[in-house]
Amino acid sequence: MSKRNTTSLTAFVRPSTSYLILTASLVALVCLVLGIAATSQNLTQVQNWILILFLIFFATFGFGISVWFILVQARRISIEKDNRAFDWKATLPENQRRKLENEVLELAGFLKISQDQYSDLLSAYILAENFALRQIQQEFRQPLTHYVSIGDADFSAILLKGDLIICAEVLFIVKPEIEQDKIEDVLEKTGSAQKTLLRLGRNANIRLLLVLVTQLDREGEARLRSALAKQFATTPVDVDIRLFDFETLQKIYAVE
């Protein structure tokens, strides 16, 4: 279980590259205009009027851009504080157990696992989920909150990134396909979470992060990627997909 980060989420806000480029461009333009103004005694009357009009336009444009940037940043900070203060509900233990049992029973049926091997498969699934979430946390370099419910929608974890709420769902995949009904279920509950946030007046964007831990060879993984590209060609919510090899995760977090 990852520890909660007590640092305000506003500390993670960083101006985007486009904002920095715009600011640098404006500063460079100011320097250029000031240089022209310094030599204005050599300009004709018409050129002076053009320079004055340009300075007025530039000042108005710069003021408008500054106000817009301040409002955008203020809205982002407000949403981040709002999300941080939200009373996220922990997924009920019986819901966690039900999901785990359903997933492991499905895997056991596909792999034709005997009853005496069921506990080993259960342990492998728990490890796979834990390692995958650790890797996601390393990738995003931000803390996760595990086993969270938004309304009636349960997720493996959520991650807050700026004004974006990322809902992570982990699945252990041993065949090069995912049943369509399972995909529809995870998309439906993400949509349900989005409606819950809107109903509660939360001004936040939501995205599904589908984390797939696989035990496939290269050919099987290629088939899975191809199938996913078709299955997620159009979705009602934003979706991000990560594929992790279980053996590789074990080498990173468990085996030297």
C-alpha cells in the first residue's frame, strides 16, 4: 500500500512547455520593441505612429494573455484542491474479495488449474496487481490511492494528476484477448464514476488507465495489442492502456 502524500497537489503543477515558449517570446518581443523605441528619433512620423499603435496593441494583447493564463492556473489549482479534499471511499472488503475471486476463478478455468493449485494462482494474481501498481506509481512519479470507490464504481487505484483523475484497473491476462463484456464493464463503471463526480459538482476530468499484466510470448502479446487497438478504437471515456510482463515485474520488485 502506497503512503499518502501530505504535500499539496498544487506542488505538482508545472507550467507547460507552450506557456514557457509564449512567455519567452513575449519577453523577446518587448526587448525588440524597446530597442526600436530607443532609436525612434531616426524614424519618420508615419513610422512613429505605427510604432505607437503597435505598442498599444501589444500592451492590450499581453494583458489579455496574462489574465487568461492567471485564470487557467487558478482554475487548475482550485480543482486540484477540490479533488484532494474529496472524501474518497475505500472499496469494501467484500467487493475486493468478490472481484479477486471472479478473476482468479476465470483464470483457473482457462488454465485448467486443479483445486490444490488454486492458492498459488491466487497469490500470483495478488502479486501481479501489486507489482503493476508499483510500476504505475514509478512511471507517473506520484502516489496512488489503492482500492477506491467513486459512487458504485470500484477501481484498483486512483491517481490525481493536476485536474485529472486517473482511475486504474488492473487485469491479469494469460490469453491474447479480453472478452468484450469485460471491456464494456470497465468502460461502463468509468462512465458511472464520471457521472458521480458531475453530480457531486466536481470540476474534474476523468480517465481510465487499463493496466494489463500478461504472461504471453511475443506473438501472443502482438495479437493482444492488435485486438485492443480494435476494441478501444472508439470509447465513451478517455482510455490509456499499459501492458506489463509478469516475469519482468517480478525481476524488478521481487527477484534479484
